[in-house]
Amino acid sequence: MFHVSVKSLCAFAAKAGDLDLRFAPAPSAHEGVAGHALVQARRGPAYASEVSLHTVFEGLHVRGRADGYDAGRARVEEIKTFRGDFARIKANHRALHWAQARTYGALLCERDGLAAITVALVYLDLESGEETVLEERHTRAGLQQAFQALCRAFAAWARQEAARRAERDTQLAQLRFPHAQFRAGQRKLSRDVYRAAAARRCLIAQAPTGIGKTLATTYPLLRGLAAHGTDKVFFLTAKTPGRRIALDALRQLRPPGPLRVLELTARSTACEHPDAACHGDSCPLARGFYDRLPQARQAAAALRWLDREALRGLARAHGLCPYFLAQEMVRWSDVVVADYNHYFDGSALLHALAREEEWQVAVLVDEAHNLVERGRAMYSASLAHEAVQAALGHAPPAVQAVLQRLLHAWQRSAQAQPGGHAAASGLPDALVRALKDGTAVLSEHLAQRPDDPGGPLQALFFELLALARLADTFGPHSVFESTRGPSGRPLALAIRNLVPAPFLRPRFEAAMSAVCFSGTIAPFGYYRDLLGLPEDTVELDVESPFRAEQLDVRIARDVSTRLRDRAQSLARVTACMAAQYARAPGNYLAFFSSFDYLDMVLRAFRAQHPQVPVWAQSAGMTEAERLAFVSRFRADGRGIAFAVLGGVFAEGIDLPGPRLIGAFIASLGLPQHDEANEVVRERMDALFGAGRGYAYTYLYPGLRKVVQAAGRVVRTEQDRGTVHLLDDRFATPEVRALLPPWWALDGEGGGRRGG
């Protein structure tokens, strides 16, 4: 039997016409829920809300929840929320709403034995609170006929999908690991991922680079897909190279035929007509999108391997937008490879669909140490004073008035702050009201002009909207920041998230199972606190397959790379690098805390050792420049590459064997001791206990970058190399405890315990 929701059934069989994303001030999910609750609260005692309904028609199980039903009046309601002009609700959207409402009417007639029912569409204007109600009276026979037509339109697809999934489950249950044997540590990781999924728990796993974490985590989830009742696997990455690695692993695992794999890319990357707007009057790929979608969907289903290039080719062949074709195929794919944002962001597609369709999803979070900073960014927002000034010149009088009030409220708030930069644990009420007023007026203005191209007013609207929504959820996890110039003129304001846990926790709870894995994700308590992982999360620290004799780690106890000592450190740092290169010529990476420090050492090294080949990372490198940087690490190459710790060359690049034989790390990677980070430290102390603030703000993030960078040297069990830690603080017990226990520090041998 194939299961489908009423919403998906109608979207599949009743959508037609153009893709149309002209500006419409759409309510947030929270506002939509509140709007539904408002309408439902206005009804009488006989009114039932969120009525669960289901039926089976020719092997198709259809389920859904009607927004409201008055049994005494035999009247069902479908509630929709909107902003702006009611007349601008698109005809094809309204047709879809009617299809949903009539379907619920058919299900209620069947359940309650009704001969007829009133079907109502209730549109709630969130600004005014007024309802626009459209009603139809239908017989049971008429509704059943329409419902059965929808089901028959979906039936062939459903039978095809049911057969494919049955074949998929049979083959995946017999799935073999693609290699003759597991690498050291790989089997344990794979086994624990399988057990976590079976127990419906989360797992946080630290496993060293080189053991094949991607294969070890995807294999058990696919093998247990049917046994665990998993509907979909979401493989989430921080960067594009991570998606490539995931797809490569899935190619190795993929059994013949049944598994459908989809890669999601950013809209800006997938767009074929970046100068056109997303509607049929502007973009040819949006015109008639839903009319051509069924054929493209069928072709995509047959292809089954839907990475970026395959989707692009399919979309071109059918004259469709590849980005929105990919979004459609999320519903019909087994594994989705995507960026963190697609699941963890506030408006994330994957999370929204999983909730809507009640999918049982297993989530893999690759290089999960990155999720802390990415999560903070997802739930932070800022506004530059000049952005409001720029919008004023494009605004009509009514909008100008509200923006001027915003500027006045901002000016008063800035004048009241004690210095040029202020961080507060609360929000200025008057300023928040002005932000929300600006959002509302801009929303109304833009809704009347959906055909206008984006400009300063639209850009300002989205910035104000982001701040207004974060203001509604403001708490100890965030801070309000304001900066002003010497004259007292406001410069910028922001709601900056410090602890993403309150926002990410519901995402983890919504997953059947989630696995956060990385080569550097310890201490576990730090990540559990900041990411909001459940209390019963399983912890796994996979023993490294590498041996102490593979990596000679040297600590320079006579070097200080503290900011005040950097000029004096040059001679010792360059001498250490030159001496190591003379002992063992080959390819090396040297990491520094900033581009300024990198440039200082680079100039000094070139002057003192001109015979040693060097090349350096620069700020804002293009993809071609990054590829050229990495390509110089040839097996027969010689030289030292200079890079920034925590940058693109400190993780995610693979240079096995003689392509890289050593690294110099002239920094603990600690974030700057500035006002912003001191606010973080104080907040961490308050939230997680006195004394943890320094470690959570400075030490743990810094040492993670060090270990990541050093991890470039030994990539396989055959590699050997040398790492020089150029700072006396590496010798302190507090820091040494956070370094990998298998490292041989100054030849002492491995076996230390990590902190």
C-alpha cells in the first residue's frame, strides 16, 4: 500500500500553470500556526480543529488533517493565511486550495455517511485579522468523483513508487560493504551508527580522518533502511567538496537500480537565468512549469541518480528550472545530499517537508564541528544604518515616514549606549517596535507592486523581517549589539546568536536518528551544549588507526605567537621552518593566525631563505586560484605553502603520501580577545557554568583548528610526517590534553588521554 498526504496528492495532481515567485509577504510558519489557531478559536463549541482523516482507494492510503469541521452544520474549513491584497492570491494557488478543501469534504462525507457538505475556504488577513470566506455546497457523489480523479491521476505513479521501494528495500537489506574489509575503526563507527538508528537515538562521533567516515556512516543507514522504518536519509555538509565526497561514497554503495539519490544546490548556483525573475512573465523556465513538470518528474524517476549535472540536463530537456525540479524530487528521493541550511535553517525545505509529510528521517551531519558557527550565522541578523538611508531615496511618502521613525528610534537607542560598541542581554522596546512597523509597512507596499524588480526597499524588507523574527525569539542564547561612530551616529545593529542550541534542538528531535561526525568534535560536552543534542545522545570516540611513529610532533617552547610577541617571533619561526626543510626537503604547509601575520613571516622567510620555493594563500581567492594552490603539492614537489589557520586549506583537502610531508602551525588558533568575544565568554559562563566561558569561547574552537590543520599531514596508514607546533602554550597541560592522544609529542610516544 502506498501512503500519501492530502497536500501531496493535490500538489501532484492539481497544480498547473506557471511557477510564480513574485514578491508576496508570506507568513512565517509560526504566524501561519497562530493564524489557524485564531480562526479556530472564533468558532463555536461544536467546531473540531485539526480533524485527522484517512481512507484507502484502490491501494492508495490517503491521510490528512482538516483545519476545522462543524459536524452540526456539516461544514468543513480549509484555513489559509495571507498579507496584502486578497485579490493578488494567484488563481492556480486558489485552485490548489479548493482541491485540498474538497478532498477533506470527500473524506468527511465517507466517514460520517453525509449526503452533502459545505466546503469553505477561509482566508485570514494577518494584518487586519479579517476573514474572507468562500463557500461551496457539494454532494457526496460529486466530491467522491473529484477525489477519485485525483487518486487515479496519482495511482500509476504510486504503483511505480511502491514497486520501486519494495525492490529497494529487498536489495538494501542485502547491501554489501564495497570493500573487501573495513579499515581500522571503520567497522565500529558503522556498527554504532546502525545501532543508533535502530534505537532511534542521536550519535556524536569523533573518528580520525582517513578511516572512511562517509562510507562508514552511509552504509549502515542504507542497509537498515527498511528494518528501521526510515523514509529518507539526509546527508548534510558544510561545503561543496563535502557533497562531492558524499556522492562518491554513495556511488560506491549504490545497488543496481532502486536507490534514488538527489543533490540539492543553492538557488544562486542552479539558476539558468540569473537576470530574470522567478515567474512566467520573466523567465521561460517558470512559464508553464507545472504543466511540464509531470513528464520531467517521470524522466527524473527513471534516471534515479540526480546530482547537479544530471538535474541540469533533465531540466534543460524539459524546459524547466533545475532548482525547483530538484525541490520537487525531494519528495521522491531516498537519499538527499545537501547543505546544512536545507535542514537546520529557520525556513529549511527538508525540515519543513519532513514535518509536513511525517517522514521518518535519518540525518547525517558531516564535519559537524562546523555546525556551531553555521548555526550561529543562521540565527543572527544585522542591519547597516546606510541600508535604511539608501532605501529612503526609493520610498514613497508613507514608507519614508515609518523609516524616519525607525531612524529616530535607532538614534535615541545609540545615544543611550555607553560606548562605541554595546552588547546587551535585552532589546530596546521602542527600537523593536519601529523595526516591526517598518516591516509591516514595507510588506504592504511591496505586496502592491509584485512586478517591481528587487531593489533597496525589498532588500531592506528582508533585513528588517529577519531582525523582527529573531526579536520574537530573543533570549539568553543571543545578544543585541549596536555600534555608533565617534559623533554618536548609529552605524549598525545586530541580533547575534551565541548558542544555536535552542534553534537546532527541534531539528534533532524531529529526526528519527541523527549522527554528528567529524575528525575533530571533542570535547563532546561542548558540542552537545552548543548544538542542542538530546540528553540521551550516544558518544563515540573512534580510536585512531594511525601510530605514534607516523607523526613526529615538535613543540617550540621558545616561541610566542601572541599578538604582542609576533614581531619578535619571526627569527625563531623562520629558522625552525628552514631547518626542517633542510633536514627533509619536500612539501610543507605553514599555518598562521591571520593574513597579516602570514605576510610578516613570508617576507622574512623569503629574505632569509630565497632558495626555498614558497607560495601563499591570499584573501578572496577564486576557485581557479585555490585549485592552482593545491596543484603545486606534487609527489615530486618541493616548497612551503603559507596559509591561514581555519581557512580553506586547513581542512577538507587531501594530500596523501609525499604530496605533503609536514606542517608548521604558528598559532593556537584562539579567537581574538575583543569586545564581541568577551561577551560570548561571559554568556558561556552564565549558561554553562563559571570557568567554561574561556574554554568554550577560545580554547576549544582554537585547538580544533590546530588539529584539523595538522590532520592534513597523515592521511593513510602508510603516511609519515612532521608537525611543528610553534608556540610555548602548546606545552601547557591544559592544551596538551586537547591534542590527539596518538600524537608523539617531542618523541614521548602516544597514549595520552584527550580532554
